[in-house]
Amino acid sequence: MTLLARAALCAALLMSWSGAALAQALPSWNDGPAKTAIETFVKKVSDPASPDFVRPEERIAVFDNDGTLWVEQPMYTQLAFALERVKALAPQHPEWRQNPVLKAAIDGDMKTLAAAGEKGIIELVMVTHAGSTPADFHKIVASWLDEARHPRFKRKYTELVYQPMLELLAYLRDNGFTTYIVSGGGIEFMRPWADKVYGVPPAQVVGSSIKTRFDMVDGKPTLVREPSMNFIDDGPGKPVGINQHIGQRPIAAFGNSDGDLQMLQWTTAGEGPRFGLIVHHTDAEREYAYDRQSSVGRLDKALDLAAGQGWTVVDMKKDWKTIFAPAK
Amino acid sequence: MTLLARAALCAALLMSWSGAALAQALPSWNDGPAKTAIETFVKKVSDPASPDFVRPEERIAVFDNDGTLWVEQPMYTQLAFALERVKALAPQHPEWRQNPVLKAAIDGDMKTLAAAGEKGIIELVMVTHAGSTPADFHKIVASWLDEARHPRFKRKYTELVYQPMLELLAYLRDNGFTTYIVSGGGIEFMRPWADKVYGVPPAQVVGSSIKTRFDMVDGKPTLVREPSMNFIDDGPGKPVGINQHIGQRPIAAFGNSDGDLQMLQWTTAGEGPRFGLIVHHTDAEREYAYDRQSSVGRLDKALDLAAGQGWTVVDMKKDWKTIFAPAK
């Protein structure tokens, strides 16, 4: 066989293999408009012969986390963590009882805490997430996630990630995309496990943060987490966080709530091919059904705008064969 | 030839090629302790058989920019840019003349400006870097860098990058490192050209920043740069910026001034093999000679600490065969 013939055979073999691989890329997605929209977009931006071809360096996809990649009902996982932390740390912080929000959290008075709204939650998160180094905080988070179980599904939170979305992350990366998480949740709450669970390394996690300061502690250079807000990566903060961390406008954005609206708008308003997708929670049986009236993950404005903006809306009940990743 | 024989031959060919490539990896470095220290470190962390092997995901190297990767004398390039911008924009901002620092900058009164110190420079940078979108600001920077020439070398600033450091960046990447810039300079001042010049993409550039806000402008989702400081990525800010953007402690840090001290300390205080390097500007003939007395890029404390900390100090005059990258 000549070298050219060998090369041609090789190419044919590789192409048929890659075709088979592609056909199986999203096995947990039912055939339908959502799956077709994803595949059509990915093919047109990654095929060098396509007029919509996008260089791999520009193939950036951003994903919300809570409600987009993992379960967020009946409360944000990070809030469940903060509620346990506040009780565990309360004995060392008698002054917390002077603060009505923290007192309510310590006493498990969810009504008062709910009434304090987002401001109350931020306060709770700040004090319970501060005081350690980032490395020690990672250990605290990892160890809590190892122990904690979801109240309804009785499984680890890191197992309550959506299998179709894991496949989507892998499918995008297989096609030359770089995948980022851009979440309202804490950046240091996600980093300890995002690589293992989602294949997203620490530098590709963008999130909310409290302030960190550098200090020499007992002659050792140390970073210390402080009980003061640094950045809120939610709503209009998401495009700002993306710009700060990634420095490029993504070409695809994936979210599930109004907190993702500006990220979807900013991503899809760029020139060239763009893709926006909203996960609509429609499956009360296998997961949860909620949108406009939910205090967690409210989806209202973004749902109204989706059709006009050409964003794909995933109907969880219809579009997903399975919801959660199989138990390991 | 059997398959095994073919594989063995292939391996031998590849190894001899890679050996040759390694031997030539740092051609602009003279043989000496600095070059040896770099090569020894890189080999021991990248050889899977070494007891000091570090997984590629952890092979993170951080580089200061001004004075470490490109020339910073007689003034920071970004300051030269800001001084031209303030004059160009002054007619649209008559209020600037009420501010003594800005008035001095507009009038070219360098004595008053110098007396205003770092605070004055930050003020100047904030107002001259604000008011545009990040994308428009990138165009302004790129176009200025295309026109501007260094007062002594009469070359573009982006040509006044150190050839030995370009080789070092490439050598680290060839050995599985991810290379980041961590600079006191503006993140959006570096991103427009860092990929082309250094091979460092936008998401791997960490720097100082002004605030950015999301807004709908004429119905278009827009990011707007504001004349207010967001983050100063210098001195104790560098480990904080690294933690925020990278989320991991680097194993190697490269700097040239006391502004890099805490980055060097924090990087090299980690467990396992670590590497710190300081570029000492000792070559008045080919570049500049300065350290403890310089107002730009002062190197004093870090130089005192280097030996005790095991940091490599590059003597530019002795260690570098050539200084600048060849003209293109």
C-alpha cells in the first residue's frame, strides 16, 4: 500500500469512528428540538468547512451551576452547608447571637431567615465561609459534601448532577470548546469538586467571593478569607465576572433562571454564531417543577424572552431520558 | 519489522528528537547557575520517574510582566499610554483641569506628577482607561502599541520583550506547564497582545483592574469600564489575584521587583518542589541597570531575601546572550 493509500485509509477509519462517537455523544437526551439545536450549533462552529466555523480559542461555553448542572431545590446546597456551619461555629462566636439573621440561622428559625431575603443569606454565607485559608476551606467543603445527603433523594449532592448536562459538557470539550462554570454560588465552594465531577478545573470556575487578604502568619505567607463581600457573580454580575476571568465573550451560555439572564443576553448578542439555552424544570416526579413563582431559581423574565432571542428551552421532562448521573 | 520493533524504533526516534529539542530549549541563556537551576527544576517535576514529579494540572507558573517579560524603563509602558490618552481625551473633559494630578499630566508637568506618587498614577490610569467597553479599549491599546515607539530603542514596546524569557515561557509549556501573567499592570492593557507576543491567552492574564458594569445601552447588552479601582494586583495583591483567578498555588514564580515579593513567597512556601526566580537588571549597555534605588521596578527586599529563600537571581548581563527578541 502506498503512503497516500495508507493515509486515506487512516482518515476514513478515523472519520467513521468519529461519526459513531458523535452519534452517541448525548445518549441521555431524547431526540427533539433541543438536542437537534445543540448538535447543529456544535457542528457548524467546529467544522472547518462551515461558513460559521469558530476557531477553538474562541469556542468558549459558560454554564450556570445551581439548577443548571446540579439540583438546587429545596434550597441551594451552599445554603444547606452554611446552615450547618453556623451551628457548628456558633459556640466560638457568641457575638453572632446579637445579629437577628445569624441568631435565626443558629436556632433553625427558617421563617425569620427567609424574611431576611438575599441580604440575610449573603450575611450568613460571609460569616460562615470566612476565617480559614482557601486550602482549609476546600477541605471543609469536601468533607461536608462527603457526609451530607439531599433531604429527598438521600444521595450526596455531588451525585445529584444532571447526566444530560455532564454529557453536554463532555460533548462540547470533545469538539474543542473550553467549558467554564459561571455561578452565583461561591467560587471556593465549587472549586474543591468541580474538576472531579464536571471536568472543570479551578481556573475555569467563576463565582461569587468574599474578600481574601495576604498575611504573614507565624512567618508563613498565608491567604486569609474575610467576612466581607468581594464580588456577587449573579444577574448583571455574570457578564462582569466572565470579562474579569475569561476576558473573551463566550459563544454559548447555559442557564436555568433569571440570574442567568444577562449572561445569556451578553453571550448571544455577540457577532457570529451564538447559542443560548435554558433548562426548564418541568419534572416534579423525577426532580422538581418550578419557574415563575419559585424563590429558589426563579425563571420568569428569561423564559419570556427566550423565544424572541432564539434561545433553546429544555423541557426536562420531555427532553431528558435520565435526570441524575448513575450512582457510583 | 514487527509491531513491537516499530514501536521501539519510534520511541527511540522520538526520544532522541526530544533530547535535541530540550538541549536547545533556552538558546539565549548562557550556561551558568541560572540556566542550570531552571533546567534541573523542570526536569525533576516533569519526569514521571522523578520523586519530585508534579502532575501537569499542578504545573502552574506565574510571571510578572513589567521588567520581567518586557522593558519597564524609563517608565512603565502603561504610564506612557496613559500620558498620551490624558492629552487626547482632555478636550472632552474640561473638569480634569480642576484636578492637580490630571492637570499636571495634561500639561506634561512630570515633576508634579511624580510627586503625586502611586496614588497619582492610579488616578491617571483610572480616568484614562474608563468610558469604553472592554472590546473598544482593546482596540485603543492595540492601535497605540502599533504606533508608539520606545524613547531609547526606537522600537515598538511589544518588540522590547526579553528573548530569554520568551524561550523560558515556551520551554515550560513544552514541559506541560500552564503559564500565567500576574502583573501590577492593567489586565485589559495586556490582554490585547499577550497571546500573540507571549502565547498567553486572555484567561491566563491576571492584573489590576478598574470596575466594569453591565448595562443595556440602546437595547444592547454592554459592559462599560468605570473610573473606579476594582483590584490592585501588586505586592500582597498578587497571591490574592492568583487565588481568585487560578484557584491553585503555582509551583514556579518569576519576577523582578519588590512588587513580586509576596508572589514569590507564597509560591515557594508551598509543599513539594518549588521554584522562584528574580530577573536582576544589571545591563546598562544593552538594557538598564537598576535595583534598590529605582522608583520604577525597585528591587530591594526581595533581593535581600533571595539567597535565604533559594530563589534564582538572573544576572541579565552575564546570563543572557541576547536581551530583546529579534525584529520581525
